[in-house]
Amino acid sequence: MQTQSNGSSGSDALRDLVKETFVNLIRPAIRGLGALALATLIGSSLTARAAGPPVYSTAPGISLANLDPSCKACDDFFQYATGGWEKAHPIPAAYPSWGTFNLLNDDNQKVLHGILDAAAADTAAKPGSNEAKIGAYYRACMDTDAIEKAGLTPIQPALDAIATIDSPAKFALVGAQLDNAGYGGFLYGLGSQADQKDSAKQLVALSVGGLGLPDKDYYLSDDERFKTIRTAYVGYITTILGTLNDANAATDAQNILAFETELAKERPARADLRDPAKTYHPMPFATLATELPGVDWTAFVSDSGAPVPATINVTLPDTISASLATLKSTPVETLRAYARFHLIDAFAPALPQKFVDANFAFRGTVLSGTTQQLDRWKRCARGVDAELGEALGQVYVEQAFSPAAKARALALVDNLQAVLGDDIAGLPWMSASTKTYAEKKLAAYHKKIGYPDKFRDYSPLTFGNGPFASDLVAARVFDHKRLIARMDKPTDRAEWGMTPPTVNAYYNPPNNEIVFPAGILHPPFFSDQNDDAVNYGAIGAVIGHEMTHGFDDQGRHYDANGNITDWWTAADAAAFSKRAQCIVDEFDGFTVAPGVHEQGRLVQGEAIADLGGITIAYKAFERTPEFKAHKKIDGFTPEQRFFLAYAQVWAGEQREAAAVSQAKSDPHPEGKYRVIGTLSNMPEFRAAFHCLATDPMVRKDSCQIW
């Protein structure tokens, strides 16, 4: 499920989320609300200093001030339900978008801020404890004087290694060595993923990344918008290389763009990758030398710090093969310049201010439209969350998420799970045999609420007294070793893909699990003070969304054990595809910016889950005493409040640059269309607001799956 973005500079723990990396293909294939990652230590001393439970800024229930009564509900329900909110909440300069997700995120970050300030000030923390580690990491991130004094010293070993590149083959090996050393690779990456045919075990995977812009269209489109971005990108590269005393910085920058453009030409469209089979190509490792010549793959794996596997999944063999040809034809000088630039680009937020500013000027302003950097403490808090998320998140949970809240959330999940089961049983278009498998899969859902049962062990991670970038390298070495240790091992199904404070949720097909971090289980999504209409319309729709991801265009290919299995009859698969195509066609028609539309094939999974989720949530709400009593609150019926709650969750807007980036590279549609596009298909919505067949919020050829 998509959430509003939190700003580009320093986002997601000072990691560069804008760059395309191989990690995106080899991480667990979670289907979440979206890309907002905000945010664990028994630390009793920290907890003791807490000033009581956090106060959340969004009041439970529906705010009448959020409405725009000048717009009719049946004309544009998003404007009707959220126009007042948008008018009162302009996008802050440091954010590419702003909405209710951001408000909740900020509330959670205030809690983290208090925890981290206390940890950083605690000089008596036990050495090696989680409290000491999160305090040291945050303290180093906030120490800008030490960062300025250190300059590039923390990453000088990586720059020295890059200087030794004298061939395309050496380029690949140096990338593997630097990845293993905590600096990150360049073009190819090694990772671990659940085997799609046997999800109980981890499979070593080889993937390709290497693009510095969000999507291939940014390189290949003749649209003036993208030409302007490419010009700015060359300027950014020139600036970065110039700081390294590159006498040919301007020429090298043009050559780097040309190199990445060639790489982009061979990339499949993101929508094409929605078919899990297109990234599943396991082969004997011994065949790599003949299948993908040009790199010593045995040395590459060893240099990555991993044991040589018997079998490896080559995620995109054709793309990797084409990239090897491009690599071979590229001058070594360009490869060295490319490696230097991407190293600095990735580490810029942890380096002196001139690098931070250059990075923000392009990635923040050009790509996202922001004009102001986030406060340093927010960037540093996110840094701790990304690198030490389960040492920080445990304290957050102790302060902001009670066992009672967890029990109430689980009850809602159980309720919606039962309703989805009844819905599947009654589907007129699905055969009995497919229903049997679907019900088995639904019953096997692994439900994770709030936080992990067992938090990650950070004892192997140690920090020295060096500047922040050195601590960042140490944290990444720790994480790299943790990922390498999973290779060819049984899958740890207890592992989480998000930290406890995260305002998001996800479905993970190989684990057949639905996950709801504590961070999202607060107003406006969930509160014990909400009437049922609000809880079911908000968090209920989120729960239903994640549940129906198990049966969207991707999730439906996985069975109850998380393995790719064709458990659909041919007729049922065709019936599903026809219904999914209705959603594809609908979203293709939505415009996010001049000349830029939603990509129906790309966003269909999220749009299917939105429609399925709110449909199931509504059916669950119909079973409540509140719905049956049909008593109005603030002049609205229970069913009207249900739809208002759903729409107000998506209150917000985004800058044009951010909207374009999302449309081109993100499988989540814009929030506005998640309201309009979803509700215009629902007869329950039409009935609730007495819409006529000719009203804009009534889709003539409505889509329906669940």
C-alpha cells in the first residue's frame, strides 16, 4: 500500500532510495501499502525516562473540517472528502508530498527523537548494549563538525580500490569487494531470496542494477521533462566528480550518462516484471561461465564474501548478458568515473555538507520538487531506523503500542479473514476446485501484528570512534554479513521486512504472510475511540488490502506454502484476467501530470488490492451492531462514514516531479485515484451517497473481483 513520501534527501536511513539497485529484485517480494519506510533493546533506562505515552496529532474519527462541501460527493469524492484537509495542509518545503501518512510518521518520529536524544546523552550505557549502539550511531550522525573534519577519509579505501580498475572484469570484482566491505556494489549484486518453487529454503540470486535515475524512461524518453532531468543529472555528476579533482569531470559525466543509457535500453519495463516467472531462472552455478561470459563469477561470489553455491538464480539473464556486452565496450576510464560517482552519490548524506547539498539539489529538488532539506535529526533518526531498526523499534513499541492494542488489531484481522473466506466461497465466477485451494491459502496466512516475536541480535555490530560515514560502513558490513549468512539456508519465516514504527503494511507471497507494523496502528487508521465505521473504513481497508494481495495478479500464483504453483483452472484464470484487465483499462485513463498517465499494468496489483480490501472491509462492517443500528453521527449514516474514513486516510497531495517519478517507477497509484478509481466501482458507495448512474463517481463498466 502506497504512503506519501517523506522527502528524498537522507530518506530511508541515509540510503539512496532514488537509485535503482539490484536489491530491489532480490529482497522478499513484499506487496505493501507503498514505499514510505519510517521507521529494537530492552533499554530499561531509556524507557524509564519516557515522559508518558505519545500524543498523536490526528484525532480519532472523521473531521468535518477535512470536507469540501462545495464539491458534490458523487462528482469527485476525493475532493469532497479531503478538500478541506488539503487547503489547510500545504506541502512543506522539505517534502515531495504531504498527507495523513506523513502526519502519523512525524508523530512516530517525535517518539524516536526522544528515545535517541536520551540514548545519545547516556554516557553510562553498558558498552556493547543496544542502547549504546543506537546512541553512538545517532550521536555520530548529528556530529557535523566531525563529519566535516573527516572529509572523504572514511571512504578513501573504496576510492583507492576503484583506482585499480583496469578492465571490465576487474570493475565487476571491485564492485563485489566493496559491497562486502560495506561500501556497496556498482552494477551486479549478490543476494538471497526464498526459492519460488521451494520457499522453505533460501536461494542465492544474481541481479543487475546500476541506473542513477528512477526508470528507463528518464534515459530514453524524448519528452522535454526528461531531457531537462538528464541535463541536470549530467550537471550533478560533473559537480561530484569535480570535488574529486577530476580534470575531465564534464566529459566523464556525459560518458556516464551514455553508459547508463545503454544499460537502460535493455531493462524490461517494470510492468513486465510483475510476472514472478520472469525473475526466476535458477541454473547450476558452474554454467555461469558459459552462459554469462566476461566476469569470473567464482571470484565475484568469493569477493562478495559468500560461499560458492551449487545453484544460483539469475534474475534477469537477458539483461545481465546485454549489460556485460555494454560493459565490455565501455572505456575503463568511464567505468572508473562511474564507480567513483556512484560511491559518492550513495554516501553523500553521510559526507561533508557540500556533498549533502549537491545530492539534495538533484535528488531532492530536480527529481522530487522539494526546496528544503529535512531537519538533520529527522535524517539521522531514519538512519538509525534503517540500520538498527529492531534495536530502536523495541523501545518505540514499549512506549507507543500496548498489548491491548495488539489484541484489538488481531481481532480485526481475524474478522476480515473470516469475511474474505465467506466471500471466496460465494464467488460466482470461481470454480469449486479453485475455491478449495484459495480457502486453504487464506487459512494458512501467517499474521504478524505490531513487532517481531524475536528481535534481531546486533551483538556482532561494533562502532569505533570514527566519523559517521565510518559507522555507516560498519552497519552495512553487519547487514551484508547477515544477508550472506542466509544463503542456501532454511528461510527464517519469523523475519520482518519493516521496522515497528513504520507507517505501512505488507503481504509477502513466499511467506504467505500479512504484516502490520505498530507504526500504522494509530489514528487516523485505528483507535479504540473510533466508531466501527471509521476503524473498518480505515485500518479495515488496509487489512483487507493486504489479504487480497494474496490473490492479486502476482499473489495468485503462490500457494498456501508460498510456492509458485498453478492451482487455478484455466477457466478461472481467464475469468480473473478479464476482471483484472478492467482495472488496468480504468487506471490507464488517469492523468497524473501533463502527458503522464498511470500505468494500468504496473499498478494493477495495488488497485486490485484496494478494491478487494475495501469490499471485504465493508462486508465485515455490515456485520457490526453499529451498521445494523443505522444511527447517524454528525449527519452521516454509518455507511457514509465508512467511505469518508477510507477517503480521508488518503488525504494529501504531491509535487509534479514526485508524481511523475511515482507513475514511472512505482506499482502504487496516486492516492487521489485510489479513492476515485476504487469507489467508482462500488455499488455500495453509490447507494450510500445516492449517486445517479450519470454521475462521475459511478463507473459505467464497473470492475469487480471480490
